[in-house]
Amino acid sequence: MQRYRYTDLMEFSTRLLNRAGLAHERAETVGSLFLEADLLGYSTHGMQRLPTNIEWLLSGETRRDGVHEVLSAARSSEVWDAQFLPGPWITAKAVDRACNIAEAEGTGTVVIRRAQHIACLASYLERATRRGIMVMITASTPTEAVVVPHGGLSRVFSCNPIAAGIPTDRDPILIDTTAAMSAQGPLNRSYRLGKKLPLPMIVSQSGEITDDPAEFLERNGGILPIGGPGQGYKGFSIALLTEALSGALGGFGRASQTGDSEANGVFVQAIDPAHFAGRTAFEHEMGKLAEQCRASAVAPGHDPVRIPGDRSLALKRDQLENGVGLIDTIVEDIRPWAIKLDCSFPGAI
């Protein structure tokens, strides 16, 4: 891993996406959200996503221009058809719109159909928490089946991430998890590097549980839902919930989708505590709860309890000051596109 200045990577990413056909404002938004993922430690969904997104832009699989269609709108909810606009850009707009509605109505919900892959959900959370608003986001890919239902061997679900940003009177709580034991990015990276998975997360077609990513990538094994073979009903339940929110609410679920597009269904809901007991009370309550968790006694030799987001925000501060760390394979994957589009990759610091 080498480190690069954040400003250099931001300028490079924006320029590369711009040369692939995105207008500057859209390129800057997409580039910043990829980099936000790296800052927070989600490196499989950060700049690692640039090559695929450049390819989609150049091939036309991602729509460069135009705006979304509003299919329905009420006082506190809207359904959008993104029609394959860049996922990070349209999702950022949806978060901002949901927050604006929430400030007026208490809650605001935006459901998106056909957003191109939206990458790391954690990247969007501080857009809301900086405004004192709580946000929940989940996504699914209706044409993708990689996760098995609990007790089954057939792939049915996508990995279905779910995230939440919760303001406190200190740092926000940033939750980013998934209904599956692993997203595909870490599986692909482990396979490429010839490594085993940290835990047995794959079920083979014969029902064996394994930590070998090749079972998934070469032999059609399925990713287990959260909880694994013993308690996978928990992840299975979350998968069903996220499909209902991100797919069925927008009429973009598995019943009618075919093909191999990575387009996502997305659910965004913002809640403004000002319309309930008040932002000050909410942030004090959640801040106090977070402190009680951090103060929890731990067994000898164990690290203190961390709140979701603690490590990510500390890593973000460090990387903004000392450079963003990128492993060599990420840079190797980006360089051919940088050469193709005559856009020099920045030097390490």
C-alpha cells in the first residue's frame, strides 16, 4: 500500500470521469463518493470502482446525461426512475432530497429504480448527519443472485447492504452492514490474492460450508446470510426486508427483472429529530448511549468497545492529513484507463 494526497486523487478521479463523458459536477460528485469510501476504510467500494464505472460510461451502459423521472410524489415520499444514471450521483441527490423533505415534513423517503451501481453506502451518511438528520439507506440488485436463503443452496438475493447515519452530540454513528456474510468485493479480492476468507462464508452446491472464495467464483457456491449456518435466519430476514424497501416499493424487484445489469433499487429515508423531541434531545440521548457502550468493561487484553463509525472516522481523519492508502492492485487496475484517457495517475507521497 502507498499513500496519495487526497486532493491529488480527487482531482484525478474527477478528470478521469469527466474524460469518460460525465459533466464536471457529476464527475466530481462520483469521484468524491468513491474517495469517501476509501477514507472510511471501505476500499473494495472506493476507487476500486473507477475502472468498472469508466467502462460503463464509455460503453453507454451508464447514462451520462439527462435527469431522473419522478414516477410519483407525495408530501413526504417520491419514487424516481434513474434510467441508468450514475449511481453515486443520483443517490447523493436522493439523500439531499430526502433530507429537504424531512426538514419540512419530519420524514422524507425517496425510492430509486434503475440507479447504476451505487458503491459504498457509508459514503452518503454524513451528507445527512452534518445537517442533524438521521438517514437510512438500503439497496438491492434485482438481476443479481449470489446469496442463498437460510437453509437453501440456490442463489436468490444480492448482498443487500443497509446503512444508517445517526447524529449525536459528538461524532455521528455510522452503520454500514449487509444481509450477507460478505459483499462480493472482499470475495473477489481474496480470490485474486489467493487468500482464504476470514470465516467460512460460502455454501457449496453439495451443502459444505467453506472459506474458499473459489467455491463461489468458480463452482457456483452461494454466500451465506448473516448468522451463518446456525442463525442465518437473521440475515435471511434482513434480506427480505431490504428487498421490500429497495425493490418492491419502487416496483423494481425480482419478479419482473431479467438480464445482467448491475442497476440498483435504492431506498433512502431521512428523519429530522426536530419534528419529534428535538435535535438537541435526540443527539444527547444517542451521544450518551454511545458513551455508555464505549465505557463497557471488556475482558483482559481486549480492545475497548467501539461504536460503528469510530474506526472509520479516525481513519478518515488520518488519511486526510497523511494521505489516502491504496493497495497496489487498485492502482494497477486504474492505470490502463488513465493511459487510455490521457490522464496521469498522481504520484505517491
